[in-house]
Amino acid sequence: MVHFIAYMSLRQFSVRTVKTYISALSTYHKLKGMADCTDHFLVHKLVAGMSKGNTDIRQPITLDLLSFQICRFGLKQYLNIHPAQAVSAFIHFDGSNLTRYQFQAVVKKALAFSGLPTNNYISHSFRIGAATSAAANGLGQQVIQKFGRWGSDAFKSYIRLPQISV
């Protein structure tokens, strides 16, 4: 278990992901009647250690960033050839949806083309950007939580408003 947590830490898995995996392993062991190897002092300390100084480098993809990219990459031309009956915004020529991997690859290529650092943006950056834009425009926490389909206060970690130091 210690090696597995160390591996995830070295691969820069988020603490939340590590906790989810540990919880899944714990449940599996309990269902099989095995000893729970996740309920150990060292496991708890390793996870707690991962939490310290672990900063989220994901950047939001906001409307301002999209507006710049939309103008640059010709969204109007795309919409002219995009089928009106399509449910998703990003589809293949045959009408099938892009997979998450394909969507992420397109986002990374667009960001690289525009000179932005690709390692700080992922497909989840759209959720971060939506929450950030909503908060910056004065939407209430309950509205942000509802639109983002968050059932907890986790949405607060998605809001990336600039900190002003005095």
C-alpha cells in the first residue's frame, strides 16, 4: 500500500484521487472479508503528507480566453459546417462525439498553437473556468453549485479568483 501511494504521489495524482483509490481498495477488502490494509497509521500519514504544499496548477479556461481563441480559430466557419441537429458542440464529421482523450488533445493543440502553456490546462479547466467566471460575475454559491452539479462544497476549490495583496 505504501508503494502504491508513493507511486501516485510521484505521478502527481491529486490527493482527492488518491483518497478515492484508497477508499475503493478498503471497500474491496471489506467485501472480500480481508483485513483492511488501508486503515493504518502510515497510510494516513502518507496521505496527510501529500496534502501539504500540494498546489493545483490547473488554470481556468474562461470566457475571455475562449473569446480570444474563438476569434483566432474561426468559430464562425466551424459553426457554418456544424450540423444543427448535433447535440454536442465538438463532433467528428460523421456526427459521432469526440472522446475525452480526443477533446483534450484538441484543446492542447489549440493552446500550443496560441503560445499558451499546455501543461496547466486540461479538459477539467472548463469546469474551473465556468466556476471562476460565475463567481467573478457575482453569481451566488448555490447557483454555481447547481449549475456545476456539485453536491458538496467542492466547487469552492474550482473558483480561481486572483488574490490581491495589499
